[in-house]
Amino acid sequence: MNPVSQSSPVEAHPGWWHTVSHDIVRFVVAPVVLLLSGFFTANFLFSDSYTWSRTIRTLALMLTVLILSREFVYKEQLSRHIALDRAWLAVLYSCVIPYVIGMAVMVALWAL
């Protein structure tokens, strides 16, 4: 057994597909999902139809949105060794802003 090989771990660099797939999630999938989630959450809030089934679906949707934002945007930015404030900016631009825009679209349609 070679003691030198045990003391120096080999760093695995992610391939191009790993980088591209996470960029697709951050710039395409997350904004679209969050935009639609904001739209349907606002629809639930303004509908005056608060049944158990709609409430549970909305809570499940919000939980899914939180998990998507944390696991696939925030943690991915941290795994790329990006500064903490830049990781939060990625969450803001990829998740929070599309969610708010989706809610604003529903409010605008509701006002018409």
C-alpha cells in the first residue's frame, strides 16, 4: 500500500454536462417553475375557495418551491465555491423575482 496516495486525495472536477445541466436548472427550470408557482399561489389567495384539498396543494407547492430554491440553486452555487452573497443573489434572481412576477401577473389579471 502506498501511503502517499492515501494522503493526497484526488479532486474530481465536474464535467461540462454537470455545469450545463445546473445552469439549465438555474436559468430555465427554476424561473419557469417559480413563475407558475407564484401565479397559482396568488390564484389560491384571491379565489375565496379555501378547501382542504386546495390548501394542501398550495402548501405542497410552496414546500416544493422552497426545496427547489435551496437544493438546486443555492447549494449548487455554494458547491461552485461562489461567495455567500452571490449565492443569495442567484436565489433572488432565479427564484424570488420570478415568484413575485407570477403573483403580480395573477393580481393584474384578477384586477381586470
